[in-house]
Amino acid sequence: MTKPQRLLALLTFAFLAQTSQGALRCGSALVNDGAWPIEVEESCGPPDYVAEYPSATVPGLGVVQTEAHWYYNHGPQRFMQRLVFRNGKLARVDTLGYGFHTSDSPRCTPNTLRHIKTEYELIARCGEPISKRLEWQAPPLRKHSETWQTLQPVLIQEWLYDFSDNQFRQVVTLRNGQVVDIESRPGR
């Protein structure tokens, strides 16, 4: 390996190590964990899609904690990114699969559903479902290296789509914004 190749590999490794700790590079700007949404928007531009969820409620008080998912779709040649904000702070940056082209007139069929990977892509290609269910599930506690891990609850959603009178309805299950299952169910 030549000296320039080693330098490039070292710089790439340093960049990957830095971004895996929650940093997001937008052009020449670097946005870190804990950033405010307005700081992210100033550096990265407006997100392509935003989904907000209550993540904790207290009887008598209502919603006491929120979680927002911001999606950035960079097109089919680059990976999409999901930014997770908890109570107005950037908590995590997830790199998703390749992006996609959006259409002004989306066409959705049960077969289209089988190729969709995220909640944003589902909305962009199929629109809003006729009904949604939302549930937070606590993952099982695991002991890791003599200490207990702090685990985040998992957002489970079921979205119901009705395409026409002669087709089964489709229930799309999402886990933390990712499509994990599609099930057909008889309509009316």
C-alpha cells in the first residue's frame, strides 16, 4: 500500500469512527448528538419526511416525552439517513438502505409494499394508511459484561392499507420505522 493510499485509509477510518459516534456530516458542517433540530436544519436543510410520536405518557399529565424521526433521502445512488430526536435533542443517526426517486402521483399496489423498507418510503409511495396502531415495547433486559445495558423501547406500528374492493387489505408492520412484515387480511 502506497503512502497516499494509507493516508486515505486512515482518514476514512477516522471519519467512520467519528460518524459512528452520532455525528452527521452535511456538506462541510458536522452535527453531533445533542444538537437542536434547528441546528440540524440549518446545517443539513429541511428533512424529506418527519414523523413524531409520544414515547412516554403519565396519566393526568399526558405526553411527557416525544420522539421524532427525520428522514433525509439522498436519491438512489446514496444511503438514506434517519435522525432520531428525543425531547428535542439529536439522539441517534441511522444509515438506512439506498434512497429512491419520489413521484408526484404515487402508485401503490400490494406488490409495491413488498419492496418498501421504511416508514418514509411507505408514505411517499403509498400515502397515508386508512388506520394505524402504535405501541412501544420494552426489549428484554440483557446482562452485558457484568453490567446491565440501558435499553431503549422499540416503536412497533401497524399500518392498514385498503387498495380496492376486490383485493385483501394489507397490514404493514414497522419496527423502529423499518418495514418488518406485510400480512394480507380480508376486507369488509
